[in-house]
Amino acid sequence: MASVGTLSFFAESAATAEASLLLLGKTDARRKKLGFSAVRGGGALDHGVNISKTGSRRLFAGELWVSFSLNGLRRRCGCDRGRVSRQFGVRSSVDGDREGEEAEEEVISGDAAEDALQEVIEKSKKVLARQKDLLRQIVEGKEVVSSIKRGSINDEQEVGSLSGNDDSFSSLNVASSGKVLEDKFSSRKVAASFAHPTAVDTSVDLSSEAVGDVKSKASSRGITRDLETEGITPYADVDILHSPRESSLQTAQSKIMPSLLPKINESSDLTDDRLGSLTKINLESASDDADPGAANGEPNFAATEENENPPPLAGANVMNIILVAMECAPWSKTGGLGDVAGALPKALARRGHRVMVVVPRYGIYPEAKDLGLYKRYKIAGQDMEVNYFHASIDGVDFVFMESPDFRHRGNNIYGGGRVDVLKRMVLFCKAAVEIPWIVPCGGVCYGDGNLVFIANDWHTALLPVYLKAYYRDNGLMKYTRSVLVIHNIAHQGRGPLEDFSIVDLPDHYLDLFKLYDPVGGEHFNIFAAGLKTTDRVVTVSHGYAWEIKTSEGGWGLHEIINDNDWKLQGIVNGIDMTDWNPEVDIHLKSDGYTNFSLDNFQTKKPQCKAALQRELGLPIRNDVPMIGFIGRLDHQKGVDLIAEAIPWIVSQDVQMVLLGTGRADLEEMLKKFDSEYHTKVRSWVGFSDKWPTG
Ligand SMILES: Nc1ncnc2c1ncn2[C@@H]1O[C@H](COP(=O)(O)OP(=O)(O)O[C@H]2O[C@H](CO)[C@@H](O)[C@H](O)[C@H]2O)[C@@H](O)[C@H]1O
């Protein structure tokens, strides 16, 4: 009998009991001969033969079936005459930490492999059906709750004329109070409600006349907010979504599905048109809630708003969303990107999307469990291994990518030589684009149905490029889409053209990266390639969307951005209303500080000001203006303007408090302000969400 390879695997210990192992010889006689017994449960390693402990044994065709479950996902494989694949590992913690050891467990062959595959497919179908059903129930439940919250439906007549069906999702959304209706119109959420035929009864006429009818109803109700001046064109979204192909498809679907049933099948994959609308609806509404006044300069009191008007649900537009970023608060943060990566996914999940965040694992995060999955990538000729940790928090799957290169970086995330940094980003993006296939969250991989990646800044701008080069150019992941978010365009991943050899792409991709500008000459630019390749570009405000198109604000990329203006959109950033809400802020609970809200800020906020003055040793006075600065110390942030103005500032009756890290010269400058103007100025070089109470 010919040897077919080595089977090696490790099972989790009884303590964690996550993986169970079932070893079955094909016949009893064979099992006995091999010394295997069927074993189940976390104690698998106490049974069977040493193969499980040593992790390795020579196998012969027809000898053995192995079936195990890893985090709830059952796998089964035989070894008649198959090949060895190294996809999934099951790691043992029995013999201590075996980090780095890898399982080569799948020896699959002919009929056996087909059976195994069939079994997995059947099970996946069942899981998917269950998931669909659950999502439907969630959507229905949430709608019922929000309709109760909003009070009785008092506009049924209007709704009747809009939807012709009071049971539909749209009727629940629209048939609320006038205030809600106004919100829908004014914040583009109306597009979400009307956007999808499964969200609106199929009898609804979404032609421009009908839309006009909706518009005129809005104005006849005294809704005079000028959408155009806010740059809002809600009705355009409706048209975009209703390409003839989709309309007929969805009409057919609505006949066989309840109107609220989210679509999770191949026909609901993202088209470019839908993506355009979805980025508007989902990303924008996520952040609009948190910054409703951004467009007209009103103050941000989103907490109250959000409680009154729960965010619109994704409904039939439910998607699988994978946000990929180099930092994510609270685990890692050097600036605003970390905040957004920590908060936006939760807002999207609240709307009903399935959301994953992929971020490097820079330290030990107790809440994240080792999935025991290992994968190797070749980066610039060097084997690099990654391993995945997972935590499910507030409905979001946080997947932490472990690699020796990410370990113990603390907040020095972008530190190191240019090539080293580039290699880390290449590894991260190459691995991240495969995650929907290899990392099961809650037992099921995301797959590519209805999938959109959200990449952030230059560090992950390679992801859209890999998605295209490795998959879409080869007819794979055809409907998966990517959105690239520009938080800060000044950092671009620039280098000499030779860096192209590190990114591991076909030669003809080089042109995407080539950029000439007077500062860098002809160079290699990762952001440039990402911007050209991605399906949509989003940036952090309407103002910044304008700014990056100018030669002053585009940092050499303005021409590319102008060329791609059709896919660019500014969306005002939101804020995590739990972390950054003075009403509940945990840092305002002691040392004289106090939580405050809209109702009592006139008395309580001065109390906080006094506590801060006391803590910093500044004169305790309510009548003195106190100026604060927190930010990265970079010229881009205008710190040099403070330097210019400080002699005048301190000549006034003011106090000033500064906190930041960044360029060494600017850090020195901050310290100098403190010592030179100590009667009025306090500054601290460091990074802290809590300072000065920390
Ligand atoms: N030393 C320190 N200690 C504590 N907190 C600190 C800190 N330094 C910075 N922060 C905090 O980090 C966040 C943003 O930092 P920056 O203002 O430096 O913007 P950044 O350029 O990273 O943001 C980019 O991304 C964000 C998010 O998209 C955009 O809003 C922004 O316009 C864009 O420049 C703020 O919450 C700030 O208070």
C-alpha cells in the first residue's frame, strides 16, 4: 500500500473543549490495527493513539477516516489516495504552547472527498437557511419594536398611496410620525427605505413620477429643507438601484419571499450600481446618525436622536461587510482611523449587516480566542505565517491577525524601515482578502455572497488590488466589491519603483502604482493603485472630499482623485456614542469630575472645568476661556499655527491645555510651551484617552 502522506493534527485540550476529534478506521479491524478508537469531546487526546499527541503519523491509503469539529464546523476526511492539504489546523494546548506548529490534516481522495464535500455543502445549506430565518426574525422584530416606539401609525393614507401595502417594510418606515418622515427625507434614509423592491411592495411605482409624488408629499407636509443645497439627491439612489435586470429579478423574488426576507444568495451579489447606493445608504446613514448636524453646522446631539429614531435597518440590502484596518480602538489606536474601525462596524451591525473587522494582533487581547488556523504567505521570498484570533463583540466579528511581524508593536504600528512596513502591509492585505474563505466566525465563513470589503488608508489600499488581480481577473469573487476610505491622504505608501517586486503582482499592474509628482519624481505609490482599483472611494467628510481634489489638499494624488470623481463620496464620520458621551464617560466619575448631559451641562460642565484646572494646577476660574488641543503632532494638523500664535494667545486672559505625540520637533515644542508659559499653559507629550485624569 502506497503512502499517501503524513497526517498531523492537534486537538484543543479538555479545558477549552472547543474542538472534538473523531477518529474512525474504515473498518473495525483496521481501526484496531492502527490502534485508533473513536473518541469524542475535548478529551480527545486522552484516547486514541499517539498520533494525536505527537501530531504526526505516516498514513496509508484506505486506512483511516478523520472527522473533527473546529469551533462548531464539522470536517471529515479520508485518505484513500489523496493529497495533503494544509488548510485547517487543530492545535493542541496539552503539551504547552505549540505556537507555530501547523496541522497538515486533510488527506482527501476520490469518493471519500466527494462525500465529505457533499456533507459540508448540506450542512452549510442548513446553516445558511437557519441564518436567513434568524435575520428575517431579527428584522421583523426590530421593525415591530421601532414602530411601537414611534407611536401609532398615523399617516396610513399617505402610506397607502405610497406603497399600497401597510404590511411592507416601507410602510413601517414611512408611516410614522411626520418627524420621522422628515428625517427620512432629509437624511437620505428615504433611499434606504425605498431602495429595494423587497423593502417596498412590488406594486410600488418607483418611476420618476412616483418619486416626484413622494417629493411633493414631503413638501406639502411643510418639509422645506433644501436637499440640493446639502448635496443630497435621495431620489437618484432609487433610480440607480432599479436597473431593469434587478427589477425583474427582485419582482420575481418578492413573489417567493416574504417582503422582509434578506437576500443571501448568488442573485443578491453586489452589482456596481447597488454598491454605489449601498455605500451611501449604509456607511452614510451609520455616520449621519452620529453627526446629524454636520451638513448645516448644527451641534451634534446624536445620542438623543439615535434613541428616538433607531437607525434604518438594512432590510433586504443586508450585506457581509469586512472592514480591514491597521488599527482598531480600543485595542490599537494612533488616531482617528482606530476610532472609526472600532465604532463604524458596530453601527453597521446594528442595521442588520453581518460585519467583520480584520486588524493585526499587536498584543495579547484576552477577549479574543485563538481559532487555531494557520496560513503561510510568501512575502518577498520569505515565508510568513499568520494565525487568527476571534472575538464577537456587539454583534461584530473582530478577527485579529497574529504574525511575528505584528507582535508587540504597541502603538508603534507604522514604525520600522520602509521595506519592513511595506512587507507588513502586503502580508496583511494578502491574508485579509482570503479571510472570507478561511476564517469561520460563529462556525460559518462569510464567503463571497453579498460581500464588500472596506479598506482604510494606504496601509490596506493593496486589498482592492489583490481582490482584482488574484480573484476578479480570474473570474472569481466576481460580485465582491471594495470601498477604500481615505482618512488621511498625506500618507500614501510611497517608495522607489523597485518596491513593486515586493507586492507580488503581475507585471502589467506596475502602471497602476506609477506616479510622477514634482516632490517624489516617478515613484511607486500604493494609495494611487488602490484608488484606481477600488469600486468606490469614501472620505471622512464632504469638505475633505472637496479638499483632496485640489492640488494643495491632494498631496500629489489629486489628479487621480479627480479622474475617479465618479466613485468618490464624502461621508461625515460618526462617533462612538458610548465611549465619547459625557453622560456616561467613565473618566468623568471621580476626582471632582462629573457626568453631564444636555439637561444639566450648564452647572455640571463648569464642575468638570474646575476639576481639570485643579488637577493641572491652573487657577480655578470659571470665567477664563480654556483652549484644548488633542491630536497627532504633525504640520498637517496646524500645530505650527499654534506655535505662531502662542505669544499672542498667552498675552490674553486664557488657559491652554495640549496633548499629543508625533514629530520629535513638535513634541519638543509642546514641552517648551509648558515651561515657558507655565502660568497659563499645560502640555503633555503622550497618548491617552483619559489624560489628565490618567
Ligand atoms: N496623543 C493623543 N492622545 C489621545 N488621543 C489622541 C491623541 N492624538 C490623537 N488623538 C485622538 O485621535 C483622534 C484623531 O486623531 P487626529 O486628529 O490626529 O486625526 P487623524 O489624522 O488620525 O484622523 C484622520 O482620520 C479621522 C477618522 O477618519 C478623521 O476624522 C480625520 O479627519 C483624519 O485626519 C481624535 O479622537 C484625537 O483626539
